[in-house]
Amino acid sequence: ESVIEGSEFELHVVRSSEGGTVYEDTVAHLSESERAVTGLVFALAGYLVHDVAEQVPFMLLDSLEAIDAERIAALVEYFADEVPYLVVALLPEDAAALPDSYDRVRNIGQSQSQ
């Protein structure tokens, strides 16, 4: 039986400018929001590819501020069909882009009389 002591994975990002210049860099040099979006994409892809919903039928998405409201709405629409239980924490302006058909919790921790 072999034992793996450790492994290394290095992700490179390649971008091109409108003028056709190509830039290659590592994730460490991306902005905080770019790293957040990259991590989210890998996590969501892994959730789908590895059929995680069969074992964990719940997904919580939070801190999506790095993505614009239209893309958040598209992401929620897509994963609503893929995940049995989906909870998304959004800023009011991002939540406004979602259809009214989604259930919403607007006040957490406040009594009903407030």
C-alpha cells in the first residue's frame, strides 16, 4: 500500500487584453474578489462533478458580492435545479434581481412584532 505524503497543485490564470496581449499569472496575484470567484467556480464544479448532492443535499452560498446581480440570479437559477436545498445570503440589491417566486427571509433575529 503506497502512502502519499503530499501533493502540490498550481493553478495558472491566462488572460488576454483587447489588443491581443496574453498574460499568465498565478492565483496568488489575483485580486481578492477574483480569487473568491475562482474558488467559488471550482467548489461549485466539484459539487456537480462529484455528485455531492447525493450525500449532502444542501448548499449555502454567501459572500457573493464579487459577482454582479444578473450573474448571481443566473447562478441561483442553475443551482436551484441541481441542489435539493439551496440557501443564498444576498445583499438587498442583489436579491432584487431574483424572481419573486423564491422564498425569502428578510429579517433574521428580530421578533415578529418589529
